[in-house]
Amino acid sequence: MSTQKLPNDFVWGYATASYQIEGSPDADGRLPSIWDTFSHTAGTTKGGDNGDVATDSYKRWKENVALLKQYGVNAYRFSFSWSRIIPLGGRNDPVNEAGIKHYRALIEELVSNGITPFVTLYHWDLPQGLQDRYGGWLNKEEIVQDYVHYAKLCFTRYGDLVKNWITHNEPWCVSVLGHATGVFAPGHKGNKEHWIVGHNLILAHAYAVKLYRDEFKASQGGRIGITLDLHWQEPWDDSPANVKAAQRGIDFKLGRFADPIYKGYYPETIKSIVGDRLPEFTKEELVVVKGSSDFFGLNTYTTQLVKEGGDSEIQGNVKYTFTRPDGTQLGTQAHVPWLQTYAPGFRSLLNYLWKTYNMPIYVTENGFPVKDEHILPLEQVVHDTDRIEYYDRYLNALLQAATEDGVPVKSYFAWSLLDNFEWADGYEPRFGVTHVDYKTQKRTPKESVEVVKRWFTEHIASS
């Protein structure tokens, strides 16, 4: 057993998102989000799946909290459904007190069980009313005001108990997958919209943070930031072209959001390729954007080997592979094609972020869907050896980064508490440490639960 320890205030637990687990799409006044609309459109999701039931967690939230308690966590990251709180979404639209009450009850239950709530305000499920009214994230003048209004309502109603706020989850997915490739809601395709949407997401985030700092932080004492996503980009070999390509891949995936927020400008690599399709911040906006996150929120799952020469501008014109020059694979293959286990890349990424942005890091998602788990019998599913290997290696890489390299890593949230609706992939990939029988909603812990619990018991310093 390692003698290295994480600090006694280290935060760990599991993460979920509202549309992926809640179900009950029209309960208690909720109206549709863009993911309701998108997933009910033919051909958008695997098997035609949608989130109408998911893990039934709008009704079974107490059961979920009991699981969290059983699993020994000290924190839980989850998101609000904007459509439950303001069903039509806008600053002049009615507030839904039933939705407000639901999340209040969940938060109170967590706190009473010693579990710290980490709340994500926006995890991709924009109210359909705003998409219909003015094009959603494409309309800067409207969406920034409506998002800030929504955020203010949440700070007002929950800020006495919630001290950890995340504005957006993975704006790259909202912008690129939603407005360039079209594989996520609202399903738009093209090479210009996603730059506009990404820009507007940054502004909405920044103005919500400004509001929190100006009006709530002094009395509530919380922290607020954004969660960005990146697969670590490892050069395929040490040739100058591939080393340069890996950095360009990072710039196009992460830097397009992180650099404005933490440094105050877009990366030059992006400007040189995208040109006048990239919106510009006004001087007044930049004052608000720069420094608008109290921490670096990170979602990461894997490492990609990067070569020069791709033809996708979205990726920075680089090629990705898991196959090394000697023909071997990087690691254990997950059920999804974009994920293999490679923990050294996690350590490299944590070091890169600390060196580049100089902010404390909150790991807000990290996890593994075992290959073909959806077709295995339950007695095999619970022996989730590949997931156990993943968590063991990634947690030890985090420990090395924190204790040996001096990276200030403050949290670790495993994805996910439950098997759930995995967006366009439907219910086939299973990321959960808890098996969900979707016919009966019965929850069964997998063995990885105990492995993760034991790891943190052994590796967090006692107070």
C-alpha cells in the first residue's frame, strides 16, 4: 500500500447529469429540452433511445442518495434541468416552484448525509422554448441574459447550501457536436455556427460568474467555475511535426475555451486557421471573461496519439489513433471506440494544466464503460475487472501528480454513479459503478464500487 496521501480536504464522489438519469420529462410542470426533442427525432440515437425514463431518478432520488452514502463518498456532482426550474427558459417566463422544490429536497438530503453537493447549471439540456424563440446558443444578446437570470435564480434559492458551482459542462460538446457535426442536440451541421456557440457559452459563463462574485460570494462563501474536457494528446512519435500537431489538437479541443477564460485570448493556432469565422470579444467582455473561473474543472477519459495531417478543421487538422508506431495498442479497449485505458496520459494532462493555467484542478468526470457489458449476464457484469483496472491506474496517476509532481488536484468525480442514457449512444454503453436493470430499475453495485471506496479510504489523510 502506498504511503502517499491526498490532503484531508480532498473531495471525491460520483457524477451524473439531469437528462441522463431523471426521466419524468413532463412531471410537475417540466417542459421539453432540446434533448427531448432531438432524441425523439428518428435516426438521432442508437436504437431510437431517449431519456423519457432513463434511471427514473426524478422519482428515485432518495435511493440514489442512499447509494452514495453506502459508497462512502463525501461529494456528489449533478446537474439541474433548466426546464424543470424555468420550463420555457427565459428571464420573463414563469418559475416552476415544483422543480425548485425537487432540487431543494435533493440538496437537503445530500447535506444531511454529509455529502457535499457540486451543482452543474448547464449539462446540455437547453429549454426547447429558447431554441424555438431565438435559436438558443446562437443568439448572444438573448441567451447570455437568460442564462444569467437562470443562474441568479439558482444562486438565490440554493446558495445557502450549495458552495460549489459549475456553469457549463463541456462546452466543446455543446458547440461542436451540437452545431458542427450534428450528432448531439440540436443537430446542426456546418463550420461556422460552432464558433459562435462556443463564444456565447464563454460569455454566458463569464457573466454568470461575475454576477455570483458581485452579489453572492461575500454572503454565501462559495466557489464557481467551468468544466472543460480533453483527452490527453500524446505525439505519435517525437518528430517535430507530430509534437506540433499534438499541441494544435489541444488548442482546438481545450484551448478554444480555456485560453480566453484563464488567459484572456484565443490561441493563435486557432486564429490562423479559422480567420474571421472566429468571433471577437469586446474590450468590455474580455474584462469579464479573463479570470472568470475559481478553478480548472476537468473531464477526461483517455489519451490519444496524435499525428500531423488530418483534414478535420474541428480537430485542428490532426489525425488520432490508439496504435503506437510498433503496432501495439495504447491500452484496454472500452465499449466506446474513443476510449482506451492509459493512465500515464492522465498524469501528463494534470501536469500540463497546472503548468499552463496555474489553477487548482477539480477532476469532475473520469470513467470507463466495459466492452459489451450491456449484453453480459448480471453475475459477470458485477465483476467489472476492466473498470477496476481503469480506476486503480487512473487514481494512482492522480496521486502521483498530486504528491510527486506538486499538482494541486482538489477533487475526483467518477463517471458515473449509475448506468444511464449515454446521449446519442443510447443505453448501450454502461459507465456506471451501479448496474441498472432498465426494465425494473433495480440497482446493483459492481465490484468497482468497493475498489474505489477502499482506495480513497487508504489514500486520503486523516484530519
